[in-house]
Amino acid sequence: MPFANFKIPAGTLDEKQKETLVTRTTELYVEIYGERARATTLVLVEEVADGGWGIGGTVLTSAMLQEPAED
């Protein structure tokens, strides 16, 4: 069974965007494995609470992601 697990910051995608993520991921697996993969493809979209994730040892928040990048 093909499986994809997306972890996203909570509140950053609306229901339609999540649906698109699930649909397009399923279509990608079907493109790779053939139509037989459609019925068994599992796509999980998990929302991670603000401050519950980080990169490079730094805990990130949604506010930090919205700040302009420093040059």
C-alpha cells in the first residue's frame, strides 16, 4: 500500500488545499504504480501545533515563517 505522510503547520492549509494535496498525491502514486495503487493509497495530512516543530535545532512558529527573509 503506497503511503504519504505530510506534516504541516496547523492552520496553514484550508480544507480545499488539503483535499488537493490528497488527490494529487494519490494521482502521483497511480502514475508511478499504475491504477491498481488508487484503491490502497493512504495519504495522511497531519497538522502540527504552532511551535511543535523546528529546523536546525531552532523551534519555529508561524509568526517566524511570515517574517521577511534577511538578506
